[in-house]
Amino acid sequence: MILAIDVGNTNIVLGCIDNGKIGSIVRIHTDTRETEAEYAIKLKAIFYAYGMDATAFDGVILSSVVPPVTEALIRAVKTLTGLDCMVVGPGMKTGMNIRVDDPGTVAGDLITGGVAAMQFYGKPVIVLDLGTATTATVVDAGGNFRGGAILPGIKLSYSALAAGTSLLPDISITPPKKYVATNTVDCMRSGAVFGTAAMLDGMIERMEEELGEPCKVVATGGLAGSITPYCRREIICDDDLLLKGLWYLYEKNK
């Protein structure tokens, strides 16, 4: 059994994976101010609460987009499990060629998502990740990571909109009953949900046109389930895509 850790800007996701089967999944808030000791205390409490033996893991793999948290977690994991973390990054065997200007700058979550989508859903494939940022990345028919697009995440965008205006409130990301909404909150929700869905449809269409071939589309991230049902394109929603990718990368590199 391995411990897979995906460190995002908002949440850290921990998953126990045994022979490819994902067991317990725990989410905790990402905090760049916490120290190695504080993360160790949190992890120890999680292991205890979920009946996990910290010394029973065969390995640990970590993907992170938050460098200050990465080092603290690596040391905390070492303290509790005695294991060194395998970290997704340059030099790791992925089975996917990184065809961008500077491969060393591609974030670990994009690599992990691309590998998982390619291995579990086929190629060519477009991967959508709707979290703190919204990303769309492309793996072509030859297994090449071709790059993609990064946009502000929905919650981040609408929090900024509320903060930067006098009359617009914070909203929940839920769909209104109509596209043409008739009050301020529903107008904002229409833009957030239906507008984002339309944007994703448009990005998918343009990416396929540039690539010259149709693609499967796989979505993950905290808001994927709230947005993709309103897309007109067929999109596979997989909340565990990154954990699947971490398991695959661990097996390929152990």
C-alpha cells in the first residue's frame, strides 16, 4: 500500500492506494505557514482517525504546486513513516513526452493528470482541472504533452469580482434556473456556471482544431462536477484522476 499526496493551492489530498485500488481519501487545507512539525501532527491525527498504520506504507509519492509546503510535508512524512517521498518532477519516468518550451516548468499536477488521462482513458485527450486555477492541457495521439491553457479558477474569479465592486456579493457556484437570469445573484451564477461551461466547450473546440484531431475530454478538480454537466461536449468526470496518476507514476518509478 502506498500513500499518495496531491498538494494543491487550496487543499492537500491524501489517498491510500493498494494495488491500484484507492481506499481512504482525506482532504486538508493547504497552509504555507505550517511547519514540518505542524504537518506531522496533522498527519498523525489523520492516520489515527482512519485507523492507518504510518509504518505500514510501502512507499509515498507526492505531487505539489506549492513549494513551501512540499519540503515541510516531505520531512513530516519521513518523520512518521520513515520513508522518503517520491516527488513528481523533472527526471521522473512518465511514459509521456513533454513537448513544451521549458519542460522543467510544467507543474506536477499537470503531468500527473496528463499521464492518468492517457493511461486510463486513451489518447489524444484533453484534461480539464477545475480548482483554484482552471487548466486545460493536451496529450496528443503520440503520447506527447503539448501544453494547454491556464485560467483563473471560478471561485477565485468571483471572489475577486465581489472584492473589486461595490454592489456584487460573494456567491456559491450553483446553477440558476435560467440562462437569462433576473436578479443579481442569479446573473452572477449564470456567468459562473453556464459561462464557464461555454468557455470550456469553446476551448476544447479550438484545441482540437489546432491539434487536427478529435480528443476525449476528462475533467477533475473540486468544481468539475458543478460545471461539466452544463457543457455541450461529452466530458468524463473523474474526481480521483490525480490519485490514479500518482499510483501509476509510483509503479513506473519504484
